[in-house]
Amino acid sequence: MLREKRASDIEKTLAKYPSKRSAVMPLLYMAQEEYGYCDDNAIREVAEILELDPTEVKSIVGFYTMFYEEPTGRYVIDVCDDLPCALRGADEFVAHCERKLGIKVGETTPDGKFTLRTVMCIAACDRAPVAQLNTEYRYSLTPESFDRMIDELKEQDKL
Amino acid sequence: MDKHVLLRDLDVPNIRELAVYEANDGYAAWRKALTTMKPEEVIAVVKDSGLRGRGGAGFPAGVKWSFIPKDIFPKYVVVNGDESEAGTFKDHQLLDNNPHQVIEGTALCAYAVQANTAYIYLRGEFLEPSRTLQKAIDEAYAAGLLGKNILGTGFNLDIHIHLGAGAYICGEETALLSSLEGYLGQPRLRPPFPAVQGLYAKPTVINNVETLANVPPIVLHGAQWYRQFGTEKSPGTKIFCVSGRVNKPGNYELPLGKYTIRELIDMAGGTIDNRPVKGVLPAGSSAPILPASALDTKLDYESMQAAGSLLGSASFVILDDTVDIVWAARKMVRFFKHESCGKCTPCREGTHWALALYDKIIEGRGTARDVEMLGEVANSMAGKCFCLLGEFATSPILSTLKHFRPEYERWVTRAQA
Ligand SMILES: Cc1cc2nc3c(=O)[nH]c(=O)nc-3n(C[C@H](O)[C@H](O)[C@H](O)COP(=O)(O)O)c2cc1C
Ligand code: SF4
Ligand code: FES
């Protein structure tokens, strides 16, 4: 249970705001860290802690792109293909990622390791092509550095 | 510029560390304000400086602060670090590399309006910058620069970071407040304006990250010093984000009104392979595209407006002659369709239909009628949307139709053939 597992984080978060409701996004992030995504159970827990209606919490999960409603791969790769990045080859880069991973944008590899998504501008257009690997920025990517990143992650998981 | 006012990380290595920041005038303005200035005096110097909001609208910061009622408590300062306009990455650099200047500016604003709590709202993707910023906040607390009874003056201030979760609309100030309160991040009706009823229905100042980063040097050196940069109506320096088809994309801090778009492109290393510029988006996807004939426009609020666009957040996306305008416009419309919050019909439906028309044209099935319809869809949105996002969405459509209509016609005649 989130309430027990993250008790001190929850307490610290609630202390930041005069209203419990304001903690809904931070708590959803905690739930997502614990469970991987925000399923109905996670939503119910967050709603209970904050004394909110679960349907309201669910609508918040649905509103934002960074809360996952479904399980994802272990590594979520968000590649930006918005205009400024696309002017520097992002579309071709995304096509390369698809080939390397053997999946299409929006899909997860059959081994459950990698989810590939495209995202709108992530405020790093000066270092395109750019992606986030589970919220870590990876700047100035090339097909080669992308392949290396994927191979290293696969290696690392074998250990 | 010999020395940067904002991107000081380019002049001073490791300025993100408190000791280095303090050794370079850091928190001197904060000490000066707390120990020698009344809150009204801080508002006055910011007003006199003419500093205009850097988040897009360019509203004078000091004037905004003076709207905060004196007799209602608590009050809040909210820092807008949602930075989601395509082509904008200046707040990102400030947060990563010069976080104390953002904190000091936030603190000065809080003192000026007598707020004891500030929230810095960062887009969710800024988890890494948020850690840098949190570390800087922790350092400032430990040094007695934040918290209770700061520098023995009796003034208290807490600064908290709040992370968004991926929604461009949360950069719109009323949507941001809703999101911070834990509601859906959708815009609210104004009035009441945030200055009167903002966060938790209390008086609230909302300013952009870059706006507040300007405040410490203004308070330290004075309004006249600040006004040596820029023009009468656009004082100070501004960070210009340059992206797209240039050799050295990046942030360039320049005095407003001194240089032209052409010179900015030169500073950014010129275009790739020296290709001719076809068009420039001065404010990402949100303001009209300017054709190459506007390259000699000066970089300030009033000149950009006179040229038929807006300076906005100064995110200059450069398109050269290799770029297909219809393709570029489709990318921008896709952005707005994705980011429409769905609250009102003209925006939700309009962006949907506009994207469908672009897809049809780009898939080679478009007709002259479809091009007409694009203009009609955009015009049916203009002036009818609940917030400015819907208005922004019409700008890539209408401005590319205006300046580059033959490119649309080529697509549809090719399709007919
Ligand atoms: C759709 C939309 C998106 C916006 N996004 C941002 C943003 O990401 N960052 C920002 O500072 N202001 C953004 N703004 C402007 C804010 O509403 C507001 O004007 C600004 O935070 C005020 O701060 P300033 O006066 O310091 O610029 C946006 C406005 C609209 C309509
Ligand atoms: S104009 Fe678009 S973003 Fe703004 S409220 Fe309406 S649907 Fe939402
Ligand atoms: S367009 Fe990709 S980071 Fe801005």
C-alpha cells in the first residue's frame, strides 16, 4: 500500500500545500513509481489518501501524457518529433528507432523491455534529435548512439 | 554581449553552486532588498525598469505586482516553468545552469508582494532540472536565505517545486493554477484575474522563469542600469532560442531591439549549407510565420508586431528552402490538436478537422476545396475559443496560407494529376 510504503514522502508532500487535493499529481507519480502505472487500484489508493472521488483522480490520470493508464515496457523511450526537432531529422530518427527495436511508435517490444513513443517538444530543440529514457534526457542522438544505448540496456539487464 | 545578465553560466563556470553564485553578486540583491528596501520600493524599481513578462504576453512585471491587494493574506507567487512552446528551451538552460538566479528572483517577487509561499511549476519532463533546482533551494535554506526569519529580518519564505505531467495547456496561467490545485489543467474564466483571485482564490503573481531571473540584477543595479539595454518599450536583455535549420542552434541572450532576425541567424552559425531562409517562426508554433522579406526586422516586441507577428517567448524556428511549408504547418497543427484541452468545441473540433485536412493534402488526396476549407476552419475558430490556445492554433494555418499559398496549390495540383 502506498500509504505505508511512502508514508514519509506523502507526509512531506501534503505539508507543501494548504489543500490536500494539490498533492494529487505528486502522489500519482509516487504510485507510478511503485506500480509502474496508474491502474484502478493505484487511483483508488491516491483518492483515499486525499479524500477525493476516484473518478476525479482517474480523469486527472487521463488528462496528462506522463501518467500511464496501461503497463509500459521497463524503458519508456519518448522521442520528440515536433517541428523544430523534425527540421533536424527527428522523423528519420524515429524511423530508425522503430527498425532497431522492431516495433512501431506506441508499441512495446514482446520481451516487455522497451516502449517507443513520440512526444511533442520537450524544450531541448537545440540538441535534436532528443529523447527521454524514463524521464532522463538523452541529447544529440544519432542512430549509432541510439543503438549503443539500447544494446547497453539489454546487456545491463542480463547481469 | 560582453557579459550575460541571465545566461551567466556562459561567463562563470559552476554558477549553479551557491558559493560560486554568491561570489559573483549572488543574493546581493536579496540582502539589499530585505535589509534596506521596503516592499513598495522593490515593486517601484521593477516597474521603472520596464521589465516585460518573458512568458509570451510581454506584460510589464512591476505593474502586475502592483495589482496585488495589500490587505488580503495569504498571497502567493507562482513561477511558470512549464516551457512547452515548440522551439523554447531558455528556462531549461536557466534552471539547469543558473538556478539560484531564478530562486533569488522568485524571493524578491515574494518580498515585493509580501507572499510567504512560492510554487515553481515545472513541466513534468523537467524532472532532472527539478533536482538541480531543489538542490539549489536546499542550499539557500541551509544558508538562511530562505525559510523562517530570513537574515534576521522576520520575513519568512518557503519555495516549493510542483511538477506537471505533460500538457502544454498548463502553461496558460489559469490552467496552471487549476493544475496546481489538483484539478484538471484547464483554463478558467478571467476575470477574476490571478492578482485578485489566483491560487486557492488568493492574490497571486504568476511570472515566467526568465522574467524572474531578470529581477536580481535590476534590484541590485537599478532601473537605469537595466535600461541601458534594449529599447524604450522593450528594455533589457532577452534570451532568444534559435532552432531548426541553422548550424548552431541554442540560446542567445541579446539586448532587445539591437539586432535583426538576420543577425540572429548569423550568430547561430547561419543556415545549414548556407541555404536561403524561407521563413521564420519568431514564437514557435503560436505566432504567424514571417517570410524571408522580414529578415531585417529588429528583435523587440514592437518591431515584431509591426512586421505582422509577435515576439512571444522568442523561440525562433528557422526554415530554409529545403522545408516544405505545408509539412511544417501540419506539424504545428498536429501539436495544437494534441494539446487542445478539449474544454471548448471550436478548438477541440477545429484542430481535429484542420489536421484531417492537412493529412489528406499530404497523403496526396487534397483538392483546391480542401485548401479553402483550411482557411474556413481556422476562421471559424478565431475569436471563438475559450483561451488563447485555440487562437494560436489558427496562426500556422492562416499565416502559411497568406505567405505561401502557392505551396498548398502545388500539393493539390500534384494530387489532381
Ligand atoms: C496556451 C498558452 C500556453 C502558455 N505557455 C506558457 C509557458 O509554457 N510558460 C510561460 O511562462 N508562459 C506561458 N503562457 C503565458 C502565461 O499564461 C502567462 O502569461 C505567463 O506565465 C505570465 O508570466 P510573464 O508575465 O512573466 O510572462 C502560455 C499562455 C498560453 C495561452
Ligand atoms: S481553446 Fe482549446 S485549450 Fe483553450 S480551453 Fe478551449 S479547448 Fe481548451
Ligand atoms: S521540438 Fe523537440 S525538443 Fe523541441
